[in-house]
Amino acid sequence: MHRWEALQQECQNCTRCGLCQTRTNVVFGVGNPKADIMFIGEGPGEQEDLKGEPFVGPAGKLLDDMMSIIDLDRTKVYIANIVKCRPPRNRDPQQEEQEACVDYLYRQIGLVQPKLIVCLGRIAATRLIRPDFRITREHGTWSQINGIPHTAIYHPSALLRDVSKRPETFDDLLSIREKMKQLGICANEKT
Ligand code: SF4
């Protein structure tokens, strides 16, 4: 079996942490598994759990709008989360749940081989960039992790709650576009 499909199937059957007991669907990811860019959020919400797809509903619509500013869409990126099952009542995923699940994400990253990773919000940034990453102060900055440039921007849900953060996020998106240019990433699918 293809390694991507095998990983997806393993994840679909996962019972490694307690979130398996309350999920409707495992939310593996969406987009182009050959993309040069990955967007990583924290975990599925209610609508994502019901549909089995990350970033649907208002936050997903805003993410689509944000990506379109830099000529990206879901056919040109891969979108996943730190945990693949919904934390009840949309609470933050606990450390032990993240630790149980993040290996799936690392394996996804290993197969996609992105040239650039964008963390969406604090949870993804503290897990993938640095445990003490401060999203309010450090969004839009760049770190090289395992040879891959990483940045973090506000989570779309945070931007829905607080529109005053949107101008900063616009600047961060322009920084991502600039980094794409530096890395020779055009907003097209890998062939
Ligand atoms: S959150 Fe991750 S580790 Fe926990 S049951 Fe779901 S897929 Fe498995």
C-alpha cells in the first residue's frame, strides 16, 4: 500500500489517546500531499469533527480568504492539525494528547516534504517551533526547524474573535509570500 494511504488508515483506526472516545471522525488533513507549503492548526472543532475535514465553517472560510491573498488555495497547500480528533467542547488539546498524536503529523511532514511550514496559532507554534513561543510577540518571525523555514500567524478563529489582529496578519501573509519567492516556490502544485 502507498505510504500515505497506509498512514491515513493507521490514523483513522487510532486509539492512542482518550480523544478517540468522543470523536465522530478522525480529521487527517486536506489538500495536496505534494504541496510545497503546509498550514498546521491545533485540532478539529465541532464542524471539522462532523465532516472529517480541517478548517471548515467560518474559520475555514477565513483561512481560504487569507490564503487567496497570497494566491494559494487548498489545491496548492496541505492543511493538518497537531491532534487529529476533536477535543471536547473545543478545549485546547492537552500535552499528553499532543504527544500521542504529533507523530502522525511528523510523518505527514516527512512524506509531503514541504519547503515551508505555517503554524496557525499558539498551540501549533509552541509544539512545532519552540515551547515558549509567544504568538502575540513573535507571529510573522521565521525559524529554521529541521531544515524547513517555519513561521506562525494568528489562528483564523482568533481573527474572527478579534478583528484588530487582522492588519498584522496581512503583513505576516506578505512575509510568507516573500519567503515563497526567496525559496522559488510559485503558487502552483508540485508536478
Ligand atoms: S487525537 Fe491522535 S492520538 Fe488521539 S486518538 Fe485521535 S488520532 Fe489517535
